[in-house]
Amino acid sequence: MSHRLGLIILIIGLFMSSQAEAGSVVVRKSSQPFDAFAVRDELQQQHEWQELVRQQQQLSILQSLPLSCIAVKGAFLYFNCGQHQYRPYQYQDQQLFIEIDPTQEH
């Protein structure tokens, strides 16, 4: 009997966890107009915007480095500025510095 009870508890737990991840459900009357493609397009635009904001937050670009930075030559030249590391980047005749992940191999 205890094996059967354990199996029932496991099934109930799986059912409840799948219900928690199901998301929201919207119910509409059939008389209300609904454009599923417009909703899909809006969700896609929201996702693209969130991705752009996320990338912008991760990308740190400096036009000049702080004085405390030290040039380090490894697989490529980069500058160690305390807890931040930057790689030089040429863009439209300007020298810019893009922050790189300090855990990368240099």
C-alpha cells in the first residue's frame, strides 16, 4: 500500500508542477474580435525589444580608458582596469574600448 501511496503523491506533484508552469489563460467570447497574428506579432516585438535592451545593458563601450588601466598582451591586446577588462575596437576612425568578459581566455 505504501508504494501505491508514494506513486500517487508523485503523480500529484508532477501534475501540480506542470500546472504552475502553464502560464496565463485568456478566455474570450466568440463574439469578440480577436486577431491571433496581431498578438503573435506584438509578442515578437516585445521579445525583440527586451533582447535589444539586454544586449545594450551588457555592452559597455568607452571612448577613453581610465588612467589606472594596464595593457595586457595575450591572444589579443586588452586592457585590465581593476575589475573590468576592455578590448580596443576601431569604429568610424575612432578608437573605442568594449568591455569583455574577464573569465575569457586571453
